[in-house]
Amino acid sequence: MAAERKVFWSVPDIGADEKKAVLETLETGWLGMGPKTKQFEKDLSAYTGAKHSIVVNNGTSALLTALMTLGVKPGDEILIPTYTFVATASSAIALGAVPVLVDCDPATFNVGPKEIEAALAKHPHVKGLIFVDVAGLPADIDAIRAVAARHRLWLLEDAAEAFAGVYRKTKIGNFDHLTIFSFHIAKQVTTVEGGAIQTNRDDVVERLRLVRSHGEGKEKYVHVELGLNFRPTDLQSAIGIAQLAKADHYIALRDRIARRYMDRLSSHLTFQAVPDYATRPTWMILMVLAKDRTERDRLNTHLNSHGVDTRIPWPPIHRQPYFTARFPPVACPVADATFDRALSLPIGNALTMDDADYVIDTVRAFYGMKG
């Protein structure tokens, strides 16, 4: 029998402001990358404090633009978390780089100094490190930067899930290393599809912009750098401008929902730990761990049968078919254990507290809890 109620995993909040912005942009006649994109970049920098913002057409393009700007070459070994969405690794592989996969911390699901140092001990020729803010939880940036400095590694922060996050009272993106964001439909701020790179470094900005647009210099059709077409449209940027004005509201809503889940469900489910340095997690994904894989799968089936849309998060990179067919086996036991127990509950910019309470009641019913 079909469930009487449906709670979707992540629903965006697209309303009158976004519709007005799109219509106004259509009426200007300038639909490709133009003045709205420049304004969106300016607004992004104002929001995070970052000196430079470069908007692109999606988060994967942001990764590729950043990696190409950093000069990644075929054969370069790059440290990459195994517990991440596939784009983090596939972007590097597409440029011929060799991924060196790093296991995750069991509490935060992020990589930290211990995991990075363990990987470096086995791979002393690594050139750089991509670290990920898993599910919107800021990684320990200071500690990671210290390790990178000791080993002379370049850094790239994959904050695709962490826009508006705050690390030790500094917004993600407002650092010297390159940080990428995604503005996919499920994200905290959406342009439907979109992304951006932020940094405080002056020396990389021109190259980032060249890579974004075919390497074309100041003279039309004269290409001075290897680049591709990662340009956004002004329609995307117009939506982004409207969304960005509501970013703090969305993060506050997600935080209320996350805390409600934790308050009511922590006796049976383990939640992603939030260390003191993570001043503001963004809860792009609300991840929980069940006791084991069997319980996780039974809970998932129970929730789905009662109209609650869930996701079993991505398998680690070292368990993805593409990777296993092309690279040697890698032992990442913490990521394996995390994947086997993980489930993500509904959260999003248009989720109501009533929706959240229905999810909570449905989970509690599975565990035989009353009220």
C-alpha cells in the first residue's frame, strides 16, 4: 500500500524572488555569462569575505578549473579522500593525475592530519592534497594546512557541500588556498546547476578566469592559456543572487532541523560529530550511522515504505567500479565501516519542521519508541 505522506530527501526553495530575477534577466537579452555573473561574483566575495570569486557552470567544473590552474599534470600523485562524492576523484583522474586515497575519521567522516600523514608515509612523492568538507562539516583547516606546509603540498578544498560554513569564525572560502563550491539544486544556495572557486591569492585569479573560458585573453579569439568552456549563464547567476540573500536563513533552518533530529534520535542513531573548530556546519546532508549494515538497510526500507525519501550515501572511491578496474586495491577500513552504516535523512531549504517531525516519528516507530 502506498504511503499516505511523502517527505522528499531535499527540496529547494525556489520562489517569487528567483522567478523575478530570471524574468528580468530574460528581458535584458543577455543570457550567457555577463553582468549578472559579475554581480554574483561580487556578492559571493562580500558574503564570505574572500578576495576573489570565479563562478562556473557546476561544481565539477570548479574542481577542474582549480586543478588546471594549479598545474596538475599526468602522473602527478594527489591525496584525495576516499569518502567523498566521485567528482572529487574523477576530476583529478580526468587530468591524468594518480589518486592516492586517504581514509576518513570515524566521527567527522573528514580527513585530518593523522590520516594524511599515514598516506604520505607510503607515498612520499605526492604533489598536492584535495580535502573535503563532508556533508557540509568544515574540516580542520589549520591542521591540514600545517601538514601541507611541512610536505610542500598545494591545497584544494572541496567545499561543494559546505557553502556558508564557518571554520574558527572564518567563512569557508576566505583562505589563501583554492576552495570550490557547488550550487546544485540540493545545495544550501542553488543556481540549479552551478559552482564557484574562491581564494585570497592574487597570483592565480587571471589563470582561473582564462581556464574557465577557453584560455581566451583580452583579445577576442586569441587564446593564451589551455582552457575549456566552464562558463555559467546569467540566468544561473540571477537565481544565485536571489538565493544568496537568503543563505543565512537557509543555514539556520537546516541547523534547527539537524538539532531536532539529534535531540530525538541520538539514542539509536549516531550523528556526524561537530568539533569545536567547526563554528558553523551547514548540514547539506544529514548523515546518521545505524548499528550495522543490516539495521541500516531495514531502517531505510521502513522509511521509504512510509513515504520518507532517504539516500544511502556514495560508496567510497576505492569501492567504485571505475576505480577498482583501473587502480590497485586500497585498504580504507574506516570509510568501509562508515559506508556500510550510513543513511542520510531528509533536510533542505523547503523542508518544514512538521516534515522533520514526521521523519522523526517514523524512525522512532522503527525502534519501537513511543511519541
